Amino acid sequence: MRLNLSDEPLTAELLAESLGRSDSTLIGVNGTSMHPTLQMGWRVYVRPVKGADLKIGEVAVFRGDRYLTIHRLVWKEGSGDALRLVFRGDYNRQRERVDASAVIAKVVAVEIPGRRKGMERVVSLETDVLARFYRIAFGVYRLVRPILPPPPAPGSPIGPLGRTVRAAFAGIERFLALFLSERR
């Protein structure tokens, strides 16, 4: 979900500056990649956060190539200076791997438009079924990682077991997305 500000690299800097001065900012979003968690026309309240401080399952704002993106943190790879964060929109299957330094803020609340002007509601963004799933999956992975075979080198093909695990994981993601609240 791209932020409805502009496609200029300066946008990320302006947002970071605004967050530094106010500790919170309200931003309008457009796009469908985070549907139904975030919908077109809604606005989100964001607070500054360091990428390393994000918890699996939280929704964050990060710098893309030429735009800002709001997606959910689904995995962490590496540690320390080599920490890479894996984000995914709730409605799409594509994952983005970004450096922890690309994260600007996390979404803490959503302003949902009312039927008439002045009837907006502000709802805090709480842990949902997808966030719980990602946290449990990551916790299990950290427990069994010492007994797992080493991961294949980047770019090399994965085996049949790896493909099966990825397909099962993606199927569970799609199934659980059905239980996300359409209207908050």
C-alpha cells in the first residue's frame, strides 16, 4: 500500500522530520494491498520506530525504491547490522525484503471515515489472527532452527520439501486472511 503523499524520495524525509517533531502523524493511504486491515480512503496514525524494534505481525511504514509503503512485518532475517525485514501486504503474496534502516514508523491506529463528515472513528490497530500466526511461526522456526539443514544459497533452487513448506505456509496465510475484519 503506497502512501498518498507523492512518489518523490523527499516524501520519506518529510515524514521522518514530521515524526521527529510531533511523535505521531496522520496519513491518508490508497491501494488495496493491505485490504481488509487497511482500506482505501482510511487514514492511519503512525509513530516513529526503529526497524529492529518492530515485532513480527506489526504494520509499518518503510521506504521503497521511490515511494513509501505500508505492509505487515512477517519475518526477520539475520541480526544486528545485517538485519533484513520481510514485509507483505495482507491482500497480496509478494514479499519485500528491506534493511531495518528503511523503516520509518509503525501504524498504531486507523481513522475510519463515517457516513457523514465529522463522524469518523479512530480505532487502535490491535493484534489480529495474521499477526498471531506470523509470531507463532517465527517462534517455532527459532526453536527448531538449530536442527534444520542449512538454507540453500540465494538464487539456488529449493527442493521439494522447501516448496511444500512454502506452499503450506502461503495456504495458511490465505486461509487466515479470510478471518480479518472487513469493517472495524
